[in-house]
Amino acid sequence: MKIKEQVVFDIREEKFRYLHRQDKDKNNKVDMVELNKRLNQLKKNNFYVNAKITIASILCLTVVIMISLKI
């Protein structure tokens, strides 16, 4: 019968392990064209969301005003 090994977590050993990575072949360059595309898309989406919220708020406000004027 095999005895299950216990995993010991040593906080002093694991604390900064991500700083000592061995794989240096990863490219850390940023593609500016892709970054600008994503930023422009995000700006466009935020504009449309803000416009929808503004229109919905104005519509609700006009409904409340129309109800209060009729009474």
C-alpha cells in the first residue's frame, strides 16, 4: 500500500517564486496597434453604454413628470 505524500507549504520559500521564473523566452513587448484597437473599442462601448443610461434616465424622468402633472 502506498502512503500518500504530504505537501508542505513553506511561505518563506514560495513568497517570491514568481520573481525567479526560469522561462525567459516569453516576449514582453507590447503591440501598440493591438493595444490601440482594444482601447478604441472600449471607448466606443463606454460611449454607447453611457448614452443608453442617459436616454433611459431622461425617459424615466419625463414619465414621472407627466404622471405628476396629470394628477
